[in-house]
Amino acid sequence: MPHRIAVIDRELCNPKKCPYICINVCPINKMKKDTIKKGEDDFPVISEILCTGCGICVKRCPFDAVSIVNLAEELLKDKIHQYGPNSYRLYRLPTPRPNSVIGVLGRNGVGKTTVISIMSGLLKPNLGLEGEVSWEEILNYFKGTALKDHFEKIANNKLRVSVKPQAVYNLTKLWTKDGLSLLNMVDQRGVLKELIEQLNLKDSITKSIPQLSGGELQRLSIAVAAAKDADIYFFDEPSSFNDVYQRLAVSQVIMDVAKEGKCVFVVEHDLTILDYLSDHIHLIYGEPGVYGIVSQVMPTKAGINAFLDGYIPEENVRFRDKRIIFDVYAPGTESIDTIPIVEYTELEKTYGDFSLKVRRGRLRVGEVIGVVGANALGKTTFIKIIAGVEKPDVGTVKSNSKIAYKPQYVTPPKERQNVKELLDNIAGRDVTSISEYNEIIVPLHVDKLFEKELQKLSGGELQKTAVTATLLQNTEIYALDEPSAFIDAEDRVELAKIIQRYVRSRNKSAIIVDHDVQLIDIVSDKLMIFKGKPSIIGEAESPLRKNEGMNSFLKELGITYRRDYETGRPRINKPKSKLDRAQKEEDRYYYITRVEGEE
């Protein structure tokens, strides 16, 4: 028998602008039963017992604020936490395992941060009950499971926990001195020198915390978490702001912690990195903002493939209508008849002590160029020069079209405006009436954000809105700087495919800067590789065909890629494994074809 969930999103619900349509259209209300009624705070309240799930209120709500979902009744006994009536609820929890890195994978809004808060003791689970829940009730609930000991330690303040939070910028408010003084204070494992070396923090730790860049803040936060002596560690999105070199270094730090017999949980959207560092995977599936269900633990490969498939065989659960498929292909030979839409001579640009040099190149119609390399080598400067935002000191850029540019850091405008108003203004008409609505807006779920004010969007929501706004501009060329930032794994793959299809089908062109190598692998026809010394000199060769470029880039990283035989997704070979050694001997760091590989 199904159990009905009714959720009202209070960020979207607007009683001041709505005459309580949900209350007026409910057929059970018309039978004189208060299925939906006005609450004490003026927001509607839905009785999940009386609701029949007809969906009329969902369809008629002008702000898309109502969600009605049916769940199997057996899940009722697994409810861990609910934030209040008609609000998000979480079912099940992951199980700690010593000497392991446990990946937590799921869409934004399904409860990954809630899981970390509960498992780390920051949030006391209420088991879906109203009012205060005692520790005795909680321990009785987990009786006979591995989690009983875990929560017993939390209840008795005996669990030592270290958390690297998602919002690393909060560190600037908590500590204004230099990074070294902070690390000295928290270094309980005696690994300070190793962490500074591994995470390349030597030049960062002498600065005051508010002066640090996003990447420096991220790596310092990781060092702080890893330096503590704890029983269990949580790293929430450790890849954000870091380039691929730094992501590999961060992965090694996290794996080193687990090797000391510790349990480590990692929430990460970069599937390649999550695959590389995890021993096991828990999926969290559900409906964002409505409910989340934690899956059973799975081997890493099986867990990520189940996520891509949208189906968990062991639980016979399908949580997505379609599979995420990786189209493995080799770009065709470039035709001399293809028209260059952007051509640039050798470019040079100097900022203080930093200098950038770029070899001549071109962007052709229907082509996507991926731009990769370490942070602080001038990738953003290059893309700004191509977009006309910056002028080179030496060289020229010739373009046959204006360029739509999405900057690296996206900030909402100061004036109050919702998402649909912004997109309507850019498109010059109602966006629901244009072809891009089904090509871009719906696949990225931006239509669900239409009534949200730009100022209230999360980082991922703002990023998807910015990418959509860029692609809607009336131009032939798009320059996107780090479009994957803050976006979850599912939407990253969809985003890459959307850009690729849109550019090719409409004979447009794009330049994409990103640190998610999987996204670059999906979307690119050619690759530009930036090398040099960060913050001192950056150098870029002319664009290379993708096969050649990816092979060169992976060789620079010192890693080899294979293709998963089932899904075609790229996977990093374990260092010094049989496949890793064989591919390096053949100078074949990048594989197009699917191959059987080692775990």
C-alpha cells in the first residue's frame, strides 16, 4: 500500500499573491473535509492522510510549490528525519565502515547535507515525529544495527568527528588570521608538513584567511579536517574550486586518512574523482526538496553505474525514467570547407607579475573547444580576450559574430527579478513558446525555478540559470567559464550533452573552460591545454584534436583513462595497476573504446 507525501515549498509558495487556489480546487475540501487548510502562519497545510493524490492542487498551483508523491509503505519504518509538516523527509542512513572511503552520490536537494549533519551529530534525528525525540527512542530505533553504536557515541559525546563543510567561505568569518596559525591549532595527527606539501599550500598559509581564493580556501579547509584526529571524517564537495591536479592531490589526502583505519564519507559531483577515491558508494535518490532515500551500500563501480542507469537492481528501484549514456566517439577529420568563425593571432597579456602567451588558433562553425589546465594559468583571461571583455597586449582576435560570455563567478543582479522574467527578457518573448524551452530549459530543470527570485537561488540553481541565459542569447558563439561549478553529477552530464547537441544542430560554436574532465570529454571536439607556473606564467598551444589533446593532458597529469565496459564512462586506472602500466608503456593515456578493466 502506498504512503502519500505532500510537500509545500515555502520558498515558492506565496500566500500574499495567491487566493489559496490549492484549498479552493481540492475535491475533498468540497466534501467538507479539511484536506488542505490555511495554517497559523498563513501557509497552506495538507493532510497526508485525507489527501487522495488526485494532483489537482499540484497542477493548479501558480507557483509550482506543491508536490504530491506516493511511496511504498514499507519505507515508513525507515524514516529518519522530517523538518516539519509538509516538508522534506529523509529515509535510511549510510553505514560507517572503518578503513574505507564511502562515496555519497545524488542530486542536489535530495538530502546529502542532511545525512552529513545527522551522521556527524550536528542534527539530532527526529524519526519523523513531532516534538522532542529522546536519545533513548533513537537508540531503540537503531537497536540491532551498526548505527546503534554510532549514535550511542554521539549521545554520550564520545564520537570524535571532523567535517569539511560545503560552504568553505564561512571559514573567512570564523578565522581572520593566517592559515598556518589555524593549522597549528588543529593538527592533532602530526601531519601538518605533509598536508601543506600535498595540497600545495606553502604560499597560501601565510595569507590571512579572507585573502584566499576559492581553491585555496577549499584546500585549507580539507587540510584542517584531515589534520584532526577523529573517528569519522566527512568531506562535502572537496573538488569545488580546485583544478584537476588539485583534485587528484585532495583525493590522495582523503585516501591516506582512510588508510589509517578511519571511516571517511565523501559527497562529490565529479564522478571521475568519486570513482577514483571511493571504496564503496551509497546513492541518495528521491525528489529534490521533497524526500530522499539512502540506498544500501554498493561497490564503487556498481554504485556509479546504478546511478547512471537510474535503477538499483538489489532493491528493484527505478528512480529515473531514462539512463545516462556516454556516447563514445572519435571526432571526425576536420574539413577544410568548415568556416572559421573566430581566428586569433599569437596573444600576449600581462597582469603585474603574471604573463600569458597563447599560440594562434581558430574556432570553426559547429565546433566546441575544451580548455583545460591548472588554476592561475590564464584560462579565464584567454576566454575573456576571445569574448572581447579584455584586450590583449599583443595580438588580435577576429570574429564573425558577437560572443555570449558566462563568467567564472556568477552573481545575481541587485534588482529583484525571478528566473522566468530574466529569461523572457533575454529571449525577447515568453520562453515557454520557444524551441529552446524543450532543448535546454526543461532538461536542466530550470523550468522548476521560474518563480524563484534570482537572489534566493542556490549556487547550482544560479549556475544553471546563467548557462541557460547565455545559450538563449542571439549569437553564434558561446564562451562558458566553469559551467559545471556547483551543479550535481546528473545535471553535469546533461549539460554537456545539451551544449554539444545545441552547438552542432544549429551550426553554432563554443569554448568551454572546466575542471571536470568528464564534462570536457563529452562536450569537446578539440582541446586547448594550458601549462606553465601558476600566477607567474601561462602558455597555451593551438587547439589539438581531442584524442591527441586528451592523451597529452592525461600524460601531464600522470594518469591513464579506461572506458567502463557497461556505460562507456571514463574511469581513472588505479596507479601502477596492470592497465595503468600497460597504457603508459604504449603511450596511450586516453581510451576511446570500451575496455574491460581492473578495479
